Amino acid sequence: MWLLDKFLNSAIRRGRLIVTDHDGQTYEYGAPEEGEPPLHIRLTHRKAANHIARYPQVGAGEAFMWGWLEVEPPHDIRDLVLFVTMNAKREAGASLKPQGPLRKAAQKLLAKADSINLRGKARKNAEHTYNLTRRLYELFLDEDRQYTMAYYREDPAATSLEKAQLDKKAHLAAKMFIQPGQRVLDIGCGWGGFALYLARHYDVEVTGVALAPDQIAFCKERAEAAGLADRVTFELMDYRDVQGQFDRISSVGLLEHVGTPHYPAFFEHTNRLLAPDGVMVSHCCGRAGAPGFTDKWTRKYIFPGGYIPALSELVTQSEKYRWQVMDVEAMRFHYSHTLEEWYRRTVLHRKEIEALYDERFYRMWLFYLAGAEQSFRHGNMVNWQLQYVKDRNAIPMTREYIETESARLRAADAGNVPEWHLDPALDEAAE
């Protein structure tokens, strides 16, 4: 316990944390804050303290997954993660990262090797992440199954996830400056929501591609049910195998899975696919600072092969293939609110998720969502939205068209914001 005790003594300055070790001995850290009850955790295994202290980002997640770490009510693992990272924020989270030059170098090398996503590995990684049961994603995502940041234009506490995701789609579509009769390619189409949204709002043909078989099967079912199968095509395909030419390209939540070694291929191939007067819009998680590397826990359990890029990496690589960046927007804090709601919905469905998988999986999912939230709330993570063109004449001279079109799209859907069909409030109202 001495190593963890040393770490917590230096890391915790605000708020009170009480730790009870497996042998019953209690340790206290930080300074009490008025009106704030202390956080109390119990370590149930003799190896827990050492496992956490050696590399907190990985050790704490695994200890929680394995039941070695328990958070006493009224708090939960989200409270603990946000508490510790709020304290670590003063040193940019350095206390949670691998310590020592050799360990840091080793983690960077391993992360870089893991980001090499050749075709077979890319498909395997996509299946690892997205071929979990449909029901799991239905339990915590919005009605349209958008597995990317929602856009909170108004008070997050008063805005439903469904409304925020609808506003996100309007914001992205407006930046694409779509014209009637165009061909649109949606790379990494997920469960098809954005492709179907574009087909509903515009007179266009849309092709969506992704690597997870069940995602594509679900997309096709949705297109048939919506009566849009003649205008929206979904293919189980690596984006590198797409041929033809498109007037508009969207990439939402894809670049995180591409891997930095493959950015040249991504920008070269999409440049080949886009018409001379075309527009490509990319939305991805990003770093507000310098390039870094993906932590070991996330690579191992959630997004193998994944990497969140810095803006410099995206711009530098795109410039090499004659792209011109016309618009950049840093979406701050929106994802933290999105993840907070995903966490809430996951907790609501604990019993069903444990029945689908097991308690270990449920705990892993909670830690993933809480850890991701803290990165966007207390860390340096943002979402980047970048607009690329090959010819500067492809878009209007000023940005007003974006807000005008976004407002038009929002108005068109004003009466069509769906309700989450699993909301307990709906059952209570029915009763």
C-alpha cells in the first residue's frame, strides 16, 4: 500500500478521499470541502493497491473491472474518476500517466505499433468495437444510435440527447454545402443515421461504408424500413476499396480508427474520390495540444488500434495531398455532456447488460465511459470538425451559410425530435 499511499498523498489536494485496504486499514487524503461528503473506496484484494499504483490509468480500470476496487455509496466509479482527474488537472494529468523515461518511451512505441491498421487488422478492430450486440448500443445511445459527440447548442441539463444529436447532424450537414442531385459518400457510416438524415433532407444519393458486418446489416434494414433503399446504399467495405467519384464526403468518428501511419493513404484516397469542386467534412475526437498516444487501457479493452489526433497531424498530412482546409471548429465540452448521458443510461440498464454479457463487462463499460468523460471535461480532449476542399470556389466566401442552413434543418425537424423509447419517465407517464 505504501506506493499507492505515496501517489495519493501527492495527487489529492481538493476534496476528501478515504481508502480502506484489503486488511481493513484506513487511509485518508486531501482536505474536506464544506458540504461535500468524502469519497470512500475499498480495496478487496491484496494486490489491488500495487496494481493501481504502478500505472493508475490501467491499474484502476482493471481493479474496478475485476472487483478489486469498490466505491461506497452514495458515490460510484464516475465520481471517483472525475474526483481524481479533477485533482490531477493542475498538472495536466501527469500523475496518472506512465512515469519514467523508459516506461513513457515503451508506451509510445507500443501505441504506435498498435495504430498500424492494415486491412485485416482494421476489420478485426472494427468488429471488436462495433459488433457487440445491437441491444447494448440501443440501451445507452440515442434513438438514432449516434456513437459520436452530440451538439449541445442550449443548456445540456435541459436538452435531451436525442435533440443534441439531431442538432449535431444539422451542424455537420450545413458544413457540407450540399446541392440537389449530388453523390455523397459517408465513410464509417456507423448505424446509418447520418446517411439516412442526408437522404431525408436533400435530393441526393448516399453511399455509406463501414467494416462491422452487423452495423451494415442494421443500416440496410433501416433504409428499407424508411423507404430510402433506392437512394441510400450501405456496403461492408474498407474505405480504401471505394471507387468512383463523389461530390461530398463525410467522415464522422472514423479518423480515430485510421491510425497515424495511414493518414497519408486516407487523404490520398479521399482526394482521388472527391470531385474537383467537392467538399469533405470530417468530425473526430481530437487533442487540443500536441500529438500524444492512446493509453494502454483504452487500446486493450475498447478501441484497439485507435488514436485521437492533434490538429497539427490532420492539417500537416492533408496538405501533402493538395487538400485546402477552409474551416476548423474545436467542439469543447460537448462530448463530456454526451458521455455523462451515456453513462446514466448504462447505469439504468445494469441488469440487462450484465445478463447480455457479465458483471465484468458492465464494470469495464462504466469505467470506459467515465474515463472518456473526464478526458473531455478535465483533460485536453475536444472534437475537431474540419472542412476540406480542392478548390476554394467550392463554398461561399463567408461562414453565414453554415448557420443559415443549420437553422433551416433544425426548423424542418422541430416537430420530429424523437423521445428515447427506453426512458423510465415514459413508463411512469403511461402508468
